Amino acid sequence: MPLSPFSERPWGRPGLARVSRRQVVEIPDESSNTVVLFILMRRLRLPLLILLAILTISTFGLSQIDGVDFDGNPRRLTVFEAFYFMTYTAATVGYTELFPYTSAQRLWVTGSIYVGVLGWAYALGTFFSIIGDPAFRAAVGVERFRRAVHRINEPFHIIAGFGNAGRR
């Protein structure tokens, strides 16, 4: 379509003023790491629940197995004692024994250690796959850019277009 002699732009009409689209955009003061945190928590929900279930089942199972005290009298661990033992066993793969444990208790703890190692392997594998995910890296990049823009103390203008500059 040929342009009219009165117009130098294909998008404008002769005699019409060009409308400015400049706007003042407020940058929120609060730190909004919600996108990055949302991605992490959404993808780590199942591994963390599995680890919690492993610790819970291991704790209650150990508290239900009959044991003995230092004098050889029958005694079961309380839930707190079993939780304490399973927590430091999971964190350090054993430190010391609180009481003389029976073979059944030791078998339960050994199985709990193996299952716990599998749970931690799954959780860490999921975490490292999240870090390598392009969507997560993009969200981290956007958050870094937002913080960098927020630290600018001078007035500035953002110019966006449809071409290469607008895409970047």
C-alpha cells in the first residue's frame, strides 16, 4: 500500500499527534524471592515428605521394639529417646548407643539407615536437578536483575521494544 504524501510513517495518520506511552513503574521495596522459593518448595515437596516419613516410621518403630536397660531389665525406648537416637544416627551414621540395644533394635536401625540413605539420595538428586533446570535458572536470573534494578538510586527509564532489545 503506498503511503500518502502527508505521512512518513505507515502506522500514523496525518495530523494526529503521537501518544507517549511512558509510565512510572513502582518497584516494590520488599524482597520477593517467591518465584524461586515456590519452584524449590514445589519440586522438593515430595522428597522432603519422604524424608519426614522415613524419620517418623524409624522413630516409632524403634520405640516399639523391646529392649533392655543397663541392668538387663526389659525396657522400651521412649519416643523422644528413639527420635534422638534416629536423628543423630541419620546425621552422623552413628555416634554411640544410649542403651545396650538388642539384635532386633540393631536390625531395625540398620534398615532405617539404608532407607534413610536412599531417601537422602533421592532428595539430593532432585535438588541438583532443580539447580540444572533452565526454568529455575531463569527465575534466579530475573530475581538477580530485579535486585540490581532495585539497588539503582537514580531515576532511570526502561525502553522496551519488539525487536532484539525488547526480547533481552
